[in-house]
Amino acid sequence: MVTKISNLINNLLTVNVFFVLLSFIWFGIAVIGKYTNIPLGLQIWHSLWEPLFLPAISVLMGGAILSGTISYVSKNLNNSSF
């Protein structure tokens, strides 16, 4: 059961990592576009920061902590001899 939950969390975190990386790349390209006077969606990115990107980053950090905790606990439970 713990393995299935851990695998699900890891799969969701993998998707989330790619989403966060793509949003960061978009931000970088949009900033370069702003300085070259090419509209590449910086205003749209700013409007999506709070409702979309900030929660995605928070879920990524929280999920990484949760995944590490589950891994640590399951490893210690498997190594302990009751």
C-alpha cells in the first residue's frame, strides 16, 4: 500500500517538475521578449503566477518533503526487527 502511494506521489511530482520547468522557461523567454520589445506573454505569465504557478511550486516542495519522509519511514520500518 505504501509503495503504491509512493509511486503515485512520485509520478505526480514528475509531471509537476516538468510543468514548473516549462513555466520557468516561459518566464525567461518572456522577460527577454520584454527587453527586445517583442510581446511574448509576460503579462499573461504574471497574471497566472498566483493562481497557477505558485501553487505548483508549493505542491512540488511539499510533495518532495512528503516523498522523502515516506521513503525514510518505509526504509526504517523494513530495516527494524520487531
